[in-house]
Amino acid sequence: MFNKLPLKAVLIVPLILHIVTTFGFVEYFSFTNGQQTVDTLANQLTKEISTRIQQHILDYLDKSHQVLRITNVSRCIF
């Protein structure tokens, strides 16, 4: 049975199979690692944006509160 297979095919087919399998594993691990990296960066960006928005809102509300306090004080003086 093995006498009919050419030596070229016996040597080349396992080599090609090994190369394709290795490439598949590397591609899979690269893809999943890339997905994890993108997810991590997206979460960090979302947290950073939320923190900044919250800080701007708190600053705005604090300034509004200060303006109301100054207005009330000025009404009491006059």
C-alpha cells in the first residue's frame, strides 16, 4: 500500500499540513488576543468618558449652586 505513494507526496503533505495547522493556531490566538485588547481599551475609554462627564456635571452644578448662594446673599444685603 505505501509502495504506491511517491516519496515527494509523503514528505510534502505532512509538511504542508504542519504549516497550515501552525498558521491556524497562530491566527486564532492573535485574533482572540486582539479582541481582548480591544475590549479592554473600550472599557477603559468608557470609564474615562463617564468620569469626565460626571466631573463636568458636578462642576456645573457646583457653579450653579454658588451663583444661587451669591444671588441670595446679595438680595439679603439690599
